[in-house]
Amino acid sequence: MEAASPQRLELPNGIGLERVGAAQFERSFDYSTQAYLGLLSTFSSHIALGPDLLDKLLNAVGDLIDRQFDGQVTKILSTEAVIYRRK
């Protein structure tokens, strides 16, 4: 599975700031099927589905993780910190 490309926020020119540095950090989190389903069930967009659809979603995702990924998934988070200063 390919990682999603990061979204970058660029500040507009002419606002009196200059970029002076940036750093990127990656973290990975390993989840069992149950732990990942627990995480998914906390997302507001999933809660908004209502109990019946949420249950169907979690069952389908859980089955997929168990069948194709041996009950384990890794979530990789990439964060970019950008430093600006006044000109």
C-alpha cells in the first residue's frame, strides 16, 4: 500500500514573513486488529455513520486486516514543522 502524499500549507508572499527552516518527522504505530478498530471507532466521521453502519464498517475492516495483513497494521504519520520569522 502506498503512503498518501503530504499536504503542505504555503504562506502567501507579501505578509512579512520569511521561511527559515523546516524539519520532517515520521512516526509509525503498530496496531492489532482490535486496537485499530478501537481507534477507528473514535473518529467523528465514523461515529456519524450511526451504530449499524459503523458496526458494518468495523467488521469489514477487521476481516480485511485479519485476512490480508495477519491481524496487524502499521499506521505511518508524517509531520512537517516549518519555522517562519518576521522580515
